[in-house]
Amino acid sequence: MIKNGGKRFALPSANYVWPHVLNQYARKVIQANGGEVIFEEYYPLDQVEYGATVNKIMTEKVDVVFNTVIPPGVGPFFKQLHEVGFEKRGGRLACVYYDENTLNINRPEEIEGLASCLDYFRAVDATDPTSKKIQHEYDKLFPGKILFAAGSAAIGMYRGLKL
């Protein structure tokens, strides 16, 4: 993100254990690579209004929002950032848990260019024979709109169980 996003990071986060731990690691990596954490803040899990945070991001000229705000707040947060022109001025969004099931939370233009780091995306891996087989079996067992995806720790949990 430093190479293609910028050096000034904000770490807006839901207030529970995972974001606290992840942000400790993220801060070290950001600083070790010449970046700077402008602010790190934690919000109630059900918060949906982020006007003050969005204002801080814009006035502090944050380049990258490394987000760990979760639903129900992530949709309104990304929408509010988009409405003030964060991406238009070159800002980048990063959200490590964002997968194909969360893409429908926002309109496409509100998350254009969002960076994620999951190791499985159905759309990318659909032509791989093994992925195709897994997807087919999953769709038979669980028909509907919920996709087999790497979010919500699905792939990590699978690997953990296999150990």
C-alpha cells in the first residue's frame, strides 16, 4: 500500500480484540516500510455514523485507510468516505477481510480500488479444476446467494482444522 497508495495511514477500527491485535502488527509494518500512522481509533461495533472520522481523514490528508470497521458500520463508513471524494483525491482503501460476500454492502464506485489480502476469490479461481469442484460441492450443499469465500476466516479455519 505504501508503494501504490501513500505513506500516511489511518487505522479506523471496530473495538474488539482482532482489530487491536491486527493494528499492532500493521503499525509495525507501516513504520518499518517508511509509512506513518496518522491516527488509530476504535468505535462501537454497531456505530454507523463516521462524519468526524471522515473529516479527520480528509483534513489530515490520509493516503490509505486501513479499515477494520465491521458490518453494520463498514458500509456507511465507505459510503461517507466516497461522498467526500476520498478516492477522487487519490485515497486508497484497504480492508483485509473484504471478500465476494461483502461486495454487495456498497455500490461499486464506493469501493473502487479497495485492496484486500485474502487467499481465495471465487471469481479469480473459478477456472482452477480444484476450485471448480469445491465450488460445485459447496453450491450443492448450500444453494443461495452466500458464496464460498475466504472471508470470515474460512480458509484459515479450514487449514487450522487440517493441521
